[in-house]
Amino acid sequence: MQVFGLVGNPVGHSLSPPMHEAAYEALGIDARYVTFEPAVDEIDRAVEGAAALGIAGLNVTIPFKRDVLDLVDPDPLAARIGAVNTVDFSTTPPSGHNTDAAGVTRSFTHHGVDLDGRDAVVVGAGGAGRAVAFALADAGCAVHVANRTVETAEELAASVGGATAGGLDTLERIAGADVLVNATSVGMDEDASPVPAEHLHGDLAVLDAVYSPIETRLLREARAAGATTIDGAWMLLFQGVDAFERWTGHDAPVDAMNDALRARL
């Protein structure tokens, strides 16, 4: 039996176990997906222990994505983003990857949205915003990062290369954009949107990384404006799909994973 898992602190809320377990069951793979919650200052021991125990792969979540970068051999994308969310122990040293970026691009592809040559606005420049900005730029988008702290947005734009940045007063750029991604937590704990509704329009494709609730105020207002809307569960799903395929070498049973994820949500 192979064992895969998730390391983070906390991890009790994670939706990854049912999603991955559903994939193993659908394909008849003899594997389990477990969670690990080390102390915040013991991630190095946790990764070493996982390797010693023969764990085949680990997903990594808050607050360890940056710390794990120094404990593995990151692929070029993970190194550019500055965070690892997937570790593969089949190599020596273990390799590190960032499947959050694939979660972004595969979500748009699944909904029939072509990203190449599009103008995109990313709201937020934190961990999620970094993965989103790099994913969109690598897919061919011209990226603008809007963030409350302008300096953080400018730092991200410079890291991406060719991107532009500004404060939240630059959200008016959405009116002329093709793609919008909310990479902040706005909308998670209250019925609020990070974007003024008057900037939304029917030629826009909107991805909200918030997945609880599934239908955020941003998505409701975007749908009312005629936009294509993509909820955050798709991004969560496809980052897991990418990790599963990397670890197992099998095409993921996307429908089974999606059903398990949404049943839990």
C-alpha cells in the first residue's frame, strides 16, 4: 500500500483526504491519504520523518509552503513562485512542485476559457496571488496585480516579469480585462466582494479562489453581469488532480474527485 498525505497546521478542516481517497477507490489503487500536523517549528523533522516512513508524496499547506522550499529540490515553477505545495519522494532528494498554478489554468480550461493573449487582473498578492499571477503569465496573459499594499503588488509583478501592479484604486482596469481572479480571502467570512460590481461585464471570466461559500458575492454579481464564473472548488480540485497524476502516473478520475469534494463542501 502506498501512503500519501497532507502536512499543515491546522489540517483538520482539509478537504483533500476525501478527494484523494475517492480517486484511489475509483481506479482501484491500493493507497491511503492521511494528514500530519507538526508544530510550526518542526516542518523539517516532519518532512524527514515522512521520507523515513516511506510516504510516497505529501501535499503542503499553510503555514509550511515557503519553509518546504528549502527542504526539497524545487522545480523551476515552484522556485519562481517561492512556494511548494506538493512533494514527491520518488526522487532523491525529494522534488518540490506547486500545483496551485495548475489548479488555476486547468480551472479556466475546464470552463472553456482560453488564456493566451488575454488581459488579466489578479486581486491579491499573497501566497495564492503569487501562484495565480505566475500561472496566468505563463499561460500567455498580460497580468495586472492589484493589492491593498502597493509595494507587495509591485514586488510580485517584478518577480513575474512583464506584469504591472497597483493599489485597489486600479481595479477599474477590470472593465477592459478578459480575466479576473480574486486571490484574497474577501468573501469567505462575510458577504462582501473585493471588486466593485460596476467594473464587471459579460466578456469577463471570473475565478474566485474562495471556496467556502461556493457562491460568493463576487460570483453572484459577476454572473448577474453575464460573466463566466468559476468557483474556488475548481481550483482546489485541479491542484489535487495535478498532484495525484504526478504521484501515481494515472489520469485522475476528475468526476469522482469533484463529486467527493463537493459532497464534503
